[in-house]
Amino acid sequence: QVQLVESGGGLVQAGGSLRLSCAASGRTFSPDAMGWFRQAPGKEREFVAAIRWSSGSTYYGDSVKGRFTISRDGAKNTVDLQMNRLKPEDTAVYYCAANSFYGGSYYYPGIYDFWGQGTQVIVSS
């Protein structure tokens, strides 16, 4: 079993930055990819970004392209999300996810096997 623990959420003013981190622990960890999703109250879970573990290829949702950057550290089994130029509409609970094997589009939450508990991000206007 794999456990994912997010950290780094908080309150920030619009235009500011936050860095989220997700640490993986458990059995030997070698995912196909890890991703970040977010969910605002009353809305569906939204794809934010993903990174392929072996190649480092990255994928971003349209709403965060050019503002957010996903990165990974294979030695530490962590994946980070650097969020810049934050907007009030970025307010949500952010979830880290990992999949064991390639299962299709990284934009789809159903392909991920493991999820963290989430970390709250609030962007004030």
C-alpha cells in the first residue's frame, strides 16, 4: 500500500505564490505518474498537473498553464507543485495522486490508484 501526504497549503493573497509538496511512503514506490487535482466546494474534481515518473514529462490543465509547475524528486519520492500568480479561482482542496501503471489520460482521476487526504489552498482577492 502507498500513502500520500500533502503539505504546503494555506492562505495567500491574489498574485502570490505557494508550493505544495506530496510525500509518498509505503511499499517500493515506482509509479507510472503522479498528479495534482483540486476540488472547490460544489464543483467536480479538476485536473491540475501530472508528471511521468520515469521521463519527467509534464501535463497541465488549461487553467494553470504558465502559472503552475510540477516537479518530482525520485530519491525522496516527492512531487511538488509550485503555484505562482495565484487567483481567487484557484481556491480549492488540492489532492495528490499516484497511479501504479499507465491507464490512460493523466487528466482523468479514475486512472489513479492512490490519493492523499488533501490540503486547503485559499486565495483572497
